[in-house]
Amino acid sequence: MLIRKATCKEMLRLWGYQDTTHASPTARFFYQNISTGNAVFWTLDRGGELIGELYIFKDLGDKDFADGKTKAYLCAFRIKDIYRGQGLGSALLEYVLKRLQESGIQEVTIGVEEGKEANVALYRRFGFIEKVKDCFEDPCAVGEDMKPQKCLPFWLLSKKLTKEYEYETSR
């Protein structure tokens, strides 16, 4: 299993599109942000099959999510169903958090729906314990006007990246 950065074209294929012509506004938003370097697409690659994905946004309009300097937003964190429960999501999340820390990011945010107990537990285990706010629109789920759309309510959680993080996760 390889954890690596992936391209915007790989993201489109993973999401079921050949190109941006018929892609959803959200897919085009991700594509554009990956292309310009404002987002990074990390994947779990199993012999050429992308079985997991996690995106980092460096800067978003809502600075509670990502501020372009010291705070980044993690989103669209998914592992294919048949590979869940094997620790692969934890491995991907840990790897990405270490890369963010090494790059100088000091705080990371992630969104989670209140009823998604397994996700809440995973994020809490990784130190996402501060609830920043309740959210009612997702800055990365956009409409045709490329503006954030209303969505099901979710929590924005935050984690500070410190030297202690390296020690805590390496035990």
C-alpha cells in the first residue's frame, strides 16, 4: 500500500469523470484548487487502484477552515467500503498530519456530521477535540456559481499541530 500525492486528473477519474466538461461544480472546484496548488490530493494506492482519498485545502473564503498561512482544512476523507476497518484510514490521516506539520502548518480543521460516531471517534483519537463551530454550508461543496452551498449541519473540529503530536502518534 502506497500513500502518495495524486493529480487532479486522478481525482476526476476517481469521482467518475473523464474531464471537467461534464463534471459537477464541486469536482471542478477541487480540480481547480489542486491545479493551482491551493489543495493537495493524498491517496492510498493499492497497485494502481486508488482506494482512499484525503484533500488538504490551504486557503478558503471562510478562514475558520483554512487561512492560507498556518491553518489547513482536511476534507473528502474516504476509504472504499471493502477496505475499511483495516487501519488504512488511520494510516492515511497520520501520514498527512505529519506532512502538514513538517510544512509549518500549526492548526488543522476537519468537518464531521454529528451522527457519524465512527468518524467522530477517529478524529477525537487523532486530537481533533476543539469544536470551532456548527456549520450549515460546506466551503468545498459549491454550486454552479462556485459559491458554497447549504448542506446538512456538521461540526468543524480543530487540532493544533505541535511537537507533542509526533510523540503521541509514534507510541
